[in-house]
Amino acid sequence: MEYRQLGKSGIRVSVLTMGALTFGASGVFAKVGTTDLPDATRQVDRALDAGVNLVDTADAYSGGASEEIVGQALKGRWDRVLVATKARMPTGTGPNDAGLSRHHLINACEASLRRLGTDHIDLYQVHEWDGATPLEETLSALDDLVHAGKIRYLGCSNYAGWHLMKALATSDRLGLTRFVSQQIYYSLQAREAEYELIPAAVDQGVGVLVWSPLAGGLLSGKYRRGEQPPEGSRRFAGWNEPPVRDEKQLYDVIDVLSEIAGDRGVSPAQVALSWLLSKPAVTSLVIGARTDEQLADNLGAADLVLAADERARLDEVSVSPLLYPYWHQAKLAADRLSAADETLLRQHITR
């Protein structure tokens, strides 16, 4: 297992993270999978044995049941693993039971600590943007929790590029603890993160954790052009996240994935994960599994290194069009690009 530095922090995390979205899944989360405590413990065992040292959950997953199961599954071995969780989504029906206010964040953190059965959270992530709460309030509350010893590192998730930069600038201006990471959606199926979020991560030294790196299973090899979603899959159960904007391109990507996987004697899922791990700023991929077999297959991606020509084929078939102002920059600013600029523009210029 390879370990990478998490942004500008001093901790190193495995390139694969154990995702706990399916743990205790109920309600809408049951569409993703229903992993009870014995199954979750077995999956955590396998992940830790493979060298995974980060488990990711959230207080919103199945009303906190995911956090409870993570806490029970890790009893007696907290020294072997880092735990990440999130806050922002509704945890009750009251007017202050959601968002990133000081009130909600402190209550949410205390509740997560109780469910996890620990005295600290290694990586506490704001789960989504809150445009109704001043950033100063959110970031100062998080900073207080860090200084109280209840949180060790901070991250954000699902921010836009300007959200991330405003948060980092606010932290710097006020001398508050900075986000060391962002958790974002990024995959061969949708590369929008390359417009702003990946360049910002490179420029600011922010680590990138990727959720749903297999596009909700679309890149697992189970889906084929012209065929119905396989029974038992997320799409079959009505889970439509992430959305598919260009179905033709999706299946073109799947075709190339399958060809490379066949040539290498590995699964399409392993190829898709390996491609992501080769991308700038990407620190770790959050993998989850409905079955032990899926988990074992995903863990195998840590050992797969794609050749340059294989990465180039995947880049070409999955490339996103340049939006403004990027097409203008590619045309007229190519003589003075930074490393952050090049994460998006270089591939288009060379094409």
C-alpha cells in the first residue's frame, strides 16, 4: 500500500480509504447497500490488513448508524487507523439541526464523538457549502474544536472552487486552522473537478479525497452499452448519483476501460481507480463495497500502475470540453502557465 501526505499536514494516508456509506444503511442509503456490523467488521479487517489506514463516514449516513458501526468495528485498534467524518446535513427536524453554524457544528461534533466512541476525530469535514452562515463563524467554531483537542485536522467536501479559496483566505486572514483536504467527486465519467478544484488543490497544497471514484458503480465493468442496469446495482435500485450527462461518452469510456483491463488481466474497476491515482493532487480514493469480492477487487487497484499510453487513451476518451475562460487561456496564455494551470490546460494544448 502506498501512503501519501494529506495536503500540507504531517499525516500520511493510504491511497485507498475505506468508505462507510453502506454501513447500517437504511432509508435512502439502503439503495447503496446494507452492511451490518459483522459484515462491516469483516470489511474493515480486510482493508486494514491490506494497509488501509483511513476510514471515512458521516453523521448523515443512515442517521448516524454508520458512525456507530465504525466505532464498534474499530474497538481495540484505534492506534492502527485514522477516522474521518462529516457534518452539515440535517440531523433532526429543528431549524438549527443542519448547516455550518457554530451551534450546529459543536453539537454535531459532540454527537459524532459519542457515536464513534472516541475522544477525537482525525479529519472533520464540512459536508457541503452553507451560504447562509458566515465563513468566519464556521471556521472559528472548527478552530475552537481543534484547540479543544476534539478534532485534529479539517477538511471540506463538495465546495466550488471559489468556496474553497474563500475559506482558505479567511482562515489565513484570521489565523484560523486551514482545511488540509477536500473530498470531491472525480472520475473518468465526469472530470469537472479539473476546471477549478484540482488546480486549486495543487496551488494551495490541499489534499484530495475522491468519493465515488467508480461513478456509483458505472465504471465497475457491470454496465454495458444498450443493456439494462444489472439487478442489485445502485442504478437498478434507483440511486441516480452521480448523474450521467453524456451517455455515449460514458460507454465509450467503458469500452476503453474494458479493453485495457482485458489486456492487463485485471478488472475495469482497478483500471479506473489506477487512472485516478495518477492524477495531480489526488491523495486517496474512498472505496466502498456491497460484497467482500468487490472490496477485494478494489483493494487490488493499489498495486496496478498503468502505462503512459494506457493513461493517454483514457484521458482522450474521457476529456471534458474547455469552458470559458479556459479555452481562451489555452489559446493565448500557454506561454506562462503555472503547475496548477497545467493540470487542466496542458492536455488540451498538446492535443
